[in-house]
Amino acid sequence: MKYHIDTIPIWDAARLDGECLLCALERRTELGEADRYLGASVMEPDVRIRVNERGFCRKHHSMLFSMSNRLGHALMLESHMIENRKRLAGSWSALEKAGEQLAATTLGDRLNGKARSAKDSVLQEAKKIREMAGTCVMCDTIADNMLRYLHTFFHLYKSDGEFRKKFLEGKGLCIPHLGQLLEVAAEELSAKELGEFVRALARTEQANLDRIQEDISWFIKKFDYRYEKDDWKNSRDAVERTVNKTRGWCVGKEPVPEEK
């Protein structure tokens, strides 16, 4: 069943006992998407169409570049560049026309609004270009997958007592994923269920944020000569874990183990 297929990765992420099971799910999805776009799917027409239209954001271009498949990356870049140039053709004409109008502006043009109209044309093209450069096919796919996982999370939470216990006794979520989970919770749960869930989740999050706070504070103290000989406790990676707890995983140890 669909739920069974989708619950396996959620359970796998929960068993990792990391700082945020949703970060683990997101990273696993991201790595899988990067492999897919640099693999055989690069030659699939529907994939190329979506890549041509949406492209990749800076982060995901950097990720693809680091995977050392220059040919696969180049194939997608070539067709995406062709599409970009087609889409920009109209902008060049509009900008050239506006530029000519602005360069020849007279006092009368400023008074009758022609100069304002030309400036508005420049701003309109600027908005189009900025929006064109702000899309990412990988971000889209990851967001779609994560939304599905968030809804499946609540199927597990309501139907599997073992999972519910594992989650609430675990290390909680990063703050961004906490917000996302609460938004979906309002859709998935009845008023009574939502009340019980948010109270339990708040306790879990507060306890884990207290833990992180203690770790980062102790890490700082270890640079004071008075604590030099004391044990590091659980603070050696406190900087990485604090960053990842507050903003989602982005530094330090990968949230999912490397597959062998």
C-alpha cells in the first residue's frame, strides 16, 4: 500500500536518532534527486523539459558540480541555456526600447509620464528575469516529496504507538521543520488530537532545545582556562548541532549514513 511504502523511510529516519528526522528525510531525498538528474534520467524527455523550464538554484548547481559528472551537468546546462535565451529574447527588445526612451528623455517627457512608463518597463523586465533565475526543479521535487512525508508522518503517528513513542522520546525536530509539521498537523488532526499533539511536541522540543543550549554553553566554557581540564561532555560538535537545530541541516556530519 502507498502508506506502507512511504512509512518505511520515515521509520528509517526515526531510527537514526538524529537531531531532526525530517532533515534526514529531506537530505536522503536531495541526494537521490541529484543522482537521478546526473544519471540516465538526464536523457528522458519529460525530465529535460522540466529542467529546461525550471533549472537549478545556486545550492543545487553547486551540489551537482561537486559530484564530478561534468558531462551530465553540461547536457542539462546546454538545453537550459537555450531555453533561457529564448525567454530573454523578449526582454532584450523591451529593455532596448525603454533604454532609448530614457536616454532621450526631455523635460516634457518627465512631465507627461513617458519617462515613468519607460522606467516601469525596465522594472517589469527586471521582475521577469529575477523570477526566471529563482526557480529550481530539485527544490520543487524535494518540497513535493517532503509534503507527502509530512502527511504520512501523521498516519504513522496516529496508527503506530511504537512510532509515536519513538518520536516523542527522541531528539525532536529542527525549528524550520517544526513549523512545517505544525502547519500540516492542523490539517491532519482533529481539534482534540491537535491539542494533545502540540502539547506533547512542545515538551519534546523544549527539552531538546534545553539540551542543545547546555551543549553550546559548555563548548564556550571549555575555552576558558578555568574549565580546561574538565571533560568536554557532549559539546565537541555543539556548534554544528546548534546551527542544524536552528536552521535545518547544513553543516557537519551528514544526517543520513553513507550507503555502502
